[in-house]
Amino acid sequence: MPWSTSGPVAGVDEGPAAGRPAGFSGAARPEHPPDRERPIGAAGDHEAGAVTAVFAHRGATATHRENTLEAFEEARRLGADGVELDVRRSADGALVIHHDAAIEGLGRVADLAVGSLPAHVPLLVEALEVCAGMIVNVEIKNSEGDPGYDPSEAISVATAAAIAEAGWSEQVIVSSFSPAAIEAARNADPHLVVGWLLEWTASGSECLAQAIGAGYGAIHPFVTQVDADLVATAHDAGVAVNVWTVNSLADLRSMADLGVDAVITDQVLDAIGAVRGA
């Protein structure tokens, strides 16, 4: 997604992470497995009167650096139903959690070995481990024109494999602005729920028609694209509507009233209050 807060935070170690062998990208099963059988927002999961889920956008970023283990842990402590995070591939094939194509002061993620990553930048398997009990929306960063773009979609195949190895295929939604990326992930693991992340300028109705035709489980439209007709048409087709980035109280309440499946937000506590009627 287009907004980023990835600059340095005082008191946070910027040095390379210790204990990660070069090329490490394998997954480990979480010690405490997630307690939901299917992702909130999976196709067919919406029911009349269902409460809209709250996904913390890159974790609890109001108090913690985005896309860090601490931000994900805080989101769970606050009561978020899930988190949204971004995955990129390092030069040696590790699945790295970072929004921007480059890490300030070091260079592009695609050009860095995993052993060169700062301590605050986690790998996908590490993020899954601390997100037990929540749904994880894994956004694959590999759109044409992006720095480090790989047309082979190896990142999608690797992401699907890591999720499956960790035992998370039933608790993850894989999304991307690139249809090729989510299709590659779904081809690698048909159990995955995939969601098409829509540009803020896109036509929600036109993209929904394409998503239905492609058999995607969800669309992830920008908040200004969403109206009652879009939500109703999507739900009638068994497609979930997970909306980004919903921050104002008015928008949070509006999305809850429309019955969207999830709001992806920077304001976790406000969102919880809005969608749960607190």
C-alpha cells in the first residue's frame, strides 16, 4: 500500500540481525497454532449481521515501528482480528517483511542478503509465529515496474510454500496489486485464499467482475471505492470485501454499516470500537 512510516525509530537497533544464516527462508510451525479455521474475509464466510473484522495495517503502528514483530504482538494485545503485512524477497531468497523496496541506509531488499538485514526487519516465518491466534493478510510486493520485480513470480511460489510448511494455509489471505502474483500463489497452493488488492483509482465494480471471473476469494478495494452495491454484489458471488486503509471514525462506521468483511486500518482501537459498537 502507498503509505509508509519506515524511517528510523529512536532506540531501535539498526544493525544486522544475528542468528540468521544466509539464505534462510524456511518455515517453522507456530508453537501455538491459530485458533480460526478459515480467514475472516474468505469467500463464503460472510453472513448477515456478521461483525466486520479489524486488520492492523502493518501492525499496531501508532506506537510501534511498522512491519515489526513488536507491532504485530501489540496488535494482538489490542484485540485486532488480524494483521496486514508486506513480503519481499531478499537476494538470497529469504521472505522479508518490509513495505518499501529499499531499507534506508542499506539499499534494496532484493539486493541484500538475509544476514545483512537490520534486527528490526523480520522474516515471514518469524511474523507468523508471533501472529498465532490472528488472521494474517500477506501482501506480496512484486508488481511490474517495482524495484527488484521478478516476472517468474518466484516470490509467490516461495510464499505459498512457506505458509504451507508453517501450517498456516487455512489462516492466511494472500493479496497483491498484481493478479499474476496471487494467481501464482494460488497455483502453488490451491488451499490459499487470495485477494486482489485494488489501486485507489480503480473501478471497484469492474475489478469485482474480473475477480469473480478469476475465482478470487476476496477483493481489497480502497475505502473510497466501496458502496452498498459493491458489497452486495461481491457477497452474492461469494467474494469477500476487505477494505484499505480505513482510518477515520466516519469511514470505519460506514464500512461496518455496509457489512464489509474486514477493515485494514492504522487506528486499531478506533476500529475495534467502531465495528464492535463500543
